[in-house]
Amino acid sequence: MSRGAATGPKGKKKGASFTIDCAKPVEDKIMDIASLEKFLQERIKVGGKAGALGDSVTVTRDKSKITVTSDSNFSKRYLKYWTKKYLKKHNVRDWLRVIASNKDRSVYELRYFNIAENEGEDEE
């Protein structure tokens, strides 16, 4: 009897739902949430084809949040990858970063880099 058989199959979770919270940049009008939603719909690959989401993956917008729901295997890291690509394309990657929320691990937040600490050191 092998140990691998007792633990069960390993792999990605089936049926995942992830959220990207863009509240701070949207309030400051740094980015447009509709363009991020469109970007994700065009770039996310399903079955090796980008843009053909079909019924398995849905990307929805809700004020300052984008929710990606999948019926099949979907990696949270893959969503972070495309969010960072979007920020770089729109030249805001220098000011914003993508961080997993402390409260709920299925939520990514877009936060500003903490630049205030560096400015305080320069004044001394």
C-alpha cells in the first residue's frame, strides 16, 4: 500500500471564486475598473485559448470589486499574474501592489506602496 493513495489526489481546487478589491485606486481615479474587467476577460485562458471563457469562468464587476468565478481548476496566482500585467500596462505598477487580504484569503487587494516612510528618512 503506497502512501500517495491514502492521501487522495492532489492538485488545484475544483470550483473557485476569487475577488480583486480595487477600492482605493478607483476612489482616487487612478484606474478604471471596467478596463480591468475587460482585460481579464480577454487574457484569461480556458482550454488553452485566451478570451474564450465560455460557461466555465465568469468575470463580474461590482462597484470597486471584480469577482472571478470558475467551475473548473483555477489558480489564484494566475489571477494575480494578470492583475500585475494590467497594472504594468497602465503604468501604475510603480505605485500599486497586489496583496492577499488578511481577512479572507480568496481576496486580493490593490494597495499603495508605503512611500511615507522613505520621505521621513530623507528629511533627517
